[in-house]
Amino acid sequence: MCGINGIVYKSVQSTERVNQKLLEMNDLIIHRGPDDQGDYANHTQNYSIGMGMRRLSIIDLSTGHQPMYSDDQNICIVFNGEIYNYRSLKTDLQSKGISFKTTSDTEVILKLYETYGAECFKMLDGMFGISIHDQKNNKLFIARDYFGEKPLYYVNTGDRFVWASELKSVISAISYRPQINKKGLNLYFRLTYIPAPFTIYEDVHKLEPNRYVIYDLDTFDFNVHQIHNDVKPQKTDLSFDQAKKEVKDRVFKSVESRSVSDVPLGTFLSGGVDSSVVSYCLAELSNAKIDTFSIGFEKAAYDETDKSRVVADMIKSNHHEFIIKESDLSENINDILLNFDEPFADSSSLPTYLVSNKTKSFVKVALTGDGGDEVFGGYNKYYIGKLNSRYTKYVPKFAHNTVKSILSGSLKRKDDSRGFKYKLNKLINAIDYDDSYYWDIISLGFNVDDINSFLNSDYRESDLFEYYKTISGISNPKSLNDFRTIDRHLSLEGDMLVKVDRTSMLNSLECRAPFLNRDLFNFTSSLPEDYLLKKWSKKHILKEAFKSEFPEGFLEKSKQGFGVPVGDWLRDGLKNELLSYIDDALLEQQGIFDMKNIKILVMNHLNGKEDNTFKVWSFFCFQKWYTKTYLKSNNY
């Protein structure tokens, strides 16, 4: 686990300049790899290339130094991530007479590339960002894993090609400050995050998951290729009981493969289904007590530590529980939010940072329950998606609008409480008579009308989701698999995995997600929908597979998730900063927002006239990025 950086100068540069730039890029991501660093520089008559890395040592602590080279020194690799099947891949290569000098997964990738070329990326089960310089063929390869657990950014300018694990390194290595990308801006305010391939910067891209780039060092042209082809899953004929057994076996195997480590590891245990199942499996597979970690909140409505304690007692773990206060976050909020390098408004990143910060004192690797909702159909929005098609079939649009109008006043909240009113209001507003209703359900920030009201016309962008409809092949999602596929392309890559990677790596902690296993995802995609989503039982087959291992009814208990009362904090500890972001001079200088409407939105929230938590928090996070990062870019 580490972070990688790289640069191609399209003209010959001195070794000193290349190494200095790599050092600067590496220093920006020292949190991703405090244990070691390395760099590589090479030159021809036409270009200079450099690759660097920062290492967090997890596997092969003594001989896993990077960059790593082929025996003939013609191939160089830097690698961020973990390959879970590297031992079996190594055995296969050894059977072909290939020898190894280390016990690292990095060398396995290197030898695979020597043997199979770019086809080797298909063989990897893991999370990764990889760059390989092949001198013999004068090619550069960069690759990203199937789900996008590990990040990889790139930009191609007139004089250089730059790539890195974090956006800050890319921006530091170009000679100008890029303009704000309108598509990225609008996606952010619709979704509260920016999914690949877009970023907040014009012409700076995230490499999409399940992709690799071939960069031709003779012509400086490049192409992006898909690693695994998208194949529509064939429906299984397994009975529910057979499928249930298969699920249990596959989950156990995935947890086992993700627990390979030469350093201590534990689990994040929230008490929800996913983290509880992962913790149970790891405890069963371990010869000693495992460490489990959870956090709670002073505000009772957000605290669910009682659920994690039940599981910890059941599996007899060394349980570590931390109760956090608003003051704990106020000390770190700048570091947390600005480390995303672009606007990011998932407030659960705050507690994720804190549990990572506490956990790193005990272990270096933590298994998480991330991906369980996407793999097994666990989100409320999946219910809403299914409910929408039935509801709109029988309830006329005028009748729904009448009910919505009648209830709108009574459901309006004045504080950031997320009880019955909040949930009912969210459900009523999610109902959509348009064929694209699911695209609206996943929009957690501003709706289309809001964006047109709050953004000035020069910054508005239409057809935000056309690209994702094309790559997913889903324009009008209707089935559970449609919903899950869209989430894999957008919210999983752009939100959930970004949140966990940046907050954990900011603490030099590696997180692994056993549910994010391509074979497991494909298997559940082949199952009948009611195996996953049955009446009111979400993740039905996962719960049934493991219910005998837990107290009766435990897996059916509702779980709120990693919510934090940011709406209240915006009225209290963050109020003065928020007010500074609606200053006339700033808003006029930006030219992005409609000054009148954005001020009304913020002041109505601050004055308690209505609760605008998600919209105001999104605005707050954007303005923090704009003032603290964009205006203070190293190159501006």
C-alpha cells in the first residue's frame, strides 16, 4: 500500500529536474506511505520520464522496496495497493520456470507483465494503481482496479503527461492552474461528489475503474482500454438454499484472501450487517482474538455503539470504542476536507477519518464492510427505485403532487434531525414520474431546478448523466441490477471509496473491503432479484446466510449509518466560516453563484427557518476548497 507519482516530459530534461519534481510530488503524499520512498528517472533523445512512490509496508517488509525492475532493467514498476491472489499467481509463474527475488506482490505483477503484457491486469484480484515503464517497447502503462478502490489521476498537456494517486500531486506538477470544469462542478452540486472520469479541473481526469492507459512514448499519443469486458450476467438456476450456501462460502473466502498481511490487522465494526459479517468471518478465520474498532457520538440520535458491542461480545474481540465530540472534528476538519483536493461533501468522511485515526494506534490494516450494499442490494434507494415504478403506475401524477403539496409544510424541519419526518419527506420527494427517476434518487445535493437557481448561467451544464448512461448501457434503469450497476460507476467509485481511501490513508492506515470482490459481485448479479431484495428485507440472502451465527433478529435491526449532525454544526461552530463564504466580494469575484439565491439558502438555514443541511454543507465544502485550495494553488 502506498502512493505513486509519475511524469513524462516531452523533451529531454536533466535527471536533477526530474528527481526534484518527483520528490515534490512524493512529499505531498507522504501520509500514504511514511515507511519508505523511491524514485526512477530515464531519458532518451526525445523525452524524460520519472516515476516515484511512497510506501506503507504491509507485505514483504524487508525486500518490497520500489521502484522494482526486471532482471534486464528494461521494465520498471511502481504500484499502490494489494493483490490478494498474488501467491497463486506466483505459483503459476514458478511452474513456468520463472524465479523470484522477493516475496512481494509487486514483483508478481512485474513478472506477469513480462510474461503476458497488458493482459496481466485481467489476472489481478485486488485493489491497485499501477504504472509500468517498458523501455524495450517504449510504452508507459497505468492501470486502475475493477471497482476503483485505489485512485489514479492524470493530465496530458502540451509539454508533459502527469499521473498520480492524488490530485494534489498532479496539480503541483503542471505549470498552470487549470480552470474549473463545468461538468465536474455541476456533477458535484447534484451528487455531492465528482465521479470518474471527471474532476473539478478542466482537462484533468480520473482514470476510470477497470481501465488502463497505454501511453506511446514515441508519438506521445495514448489510449484508454477496458480491462474486463462488461458481460450481462446469466441468471442462475440455483435454489435459494443453494445460493445462500454459496454466498456464505464466497464471503468467507473473500475475507480470508483480504486478511493476508505481514502486519497486525483488525476490522471497523459499526454494528451494521456488513461490518458485523466481516468481523465474524475474520474472527472465525483467526487463531487469536481480533481487534475491532467503532466510534459513537455524544448526540444520542447518531450513536449506535450498542450494536457494535453486541457483535464484539459475541465474537470475543478486543473491542475499542471511541466517543467523539464536535470539538474532535473542529480540530481536524480542514485537514479532512482539503485532503480530497476537490469539493467533496459526504459528511460521513469526518467520522471515517476519526475511526481511522484511532485505529492506526493499534493496527496497520482494517477490514471494512464497504461494498456490501452494492453487492447485496442494501440501500433504501433500491427500495425507492422499485417502489417508484409501482407507485407511479397506480397513483396519478396530479394526485401525488397534491399530497406532496399538502404535506410539504408539515414535513419541513428546522434542525438537522433525521427521524420520521426526514425519512418521509425524502421518500415523497424521491418519487419521480420521469423515466430517469433513479438518476434523481442518487442526486443527494441540488436538483436540476436548484442548480439553475443557484448557479450563474455561465456555469450551468446540461445532460450531466449522458456519459454514464452510455458507459453503463442503462438510460432508464428499472431493475435492481440496473441500480447496482449505476452505483458501481458513480457512487461507489466517486463517493464511498474516495471517502475511505483518503481518510484512512491520511492516517497511514490501509483499508480493505472483502465485499468488493469481482467474482462475488458477478455472482450476486446472476441471482433472482428477490434473493437480494425480498419484500422489506434488504440484503436478504446475506442475512439468511449468516443469521444462525448472530442473536435472533440482530441482522434485521435498522442501521442509520455514519451520519453526523453537520447541519447543527453549520449553525454553531462553523457559522462564522460559513458566513464568510457568502461575502459579497468573494461571491462577486467567483462569478459562480447567484448571489441573492445562495444567500437566502444559507441564511434560512442559519436562522432556523428551514433545514437545508445537505445543500448548505455542499456549498460550504465547495467554498472551503475554492478559498483554501483553488485560490492558493502552488502554481497560481
